[in-house]
Amino acid sequence: MGSETLVVASKVKSYIKSRGGMNTSAKAIDMLSSKVKELCDTAINNAKSSRRKTVMDKDF
């Protein structure tokens, strides 16, 4: 998948600005997307372990 961004940068930046009054760097968005990928990979593995083809909330 490479460096594909899995989060909506404008939404994340808006949230951080409204909650903390701070700006958000592009590298922060990249890191957040990386963490989302890790969570998704774990959820995929958990679903596979349960012999399901659907990732569910409990897999996270």
C-alpha cells in the first residue's frame, strides 16, 4: 500500500485546531495514517483468526 494516506487531513487539522488551538504538520498526518494502518492490519489478522471475512469492531 505504500504511503497512501488513510485519514482526511483537513478533518484532523480542523479537530486539532478546534480542540487545542494548534496547527498540524504534514508529518503528523503521515504518522497518524501509519498508526491507522497498524490498527487495521491487527484487525484484519484478528478477523482471519476467527475465520471471518468481515472486520468487526471487536477485531480492533
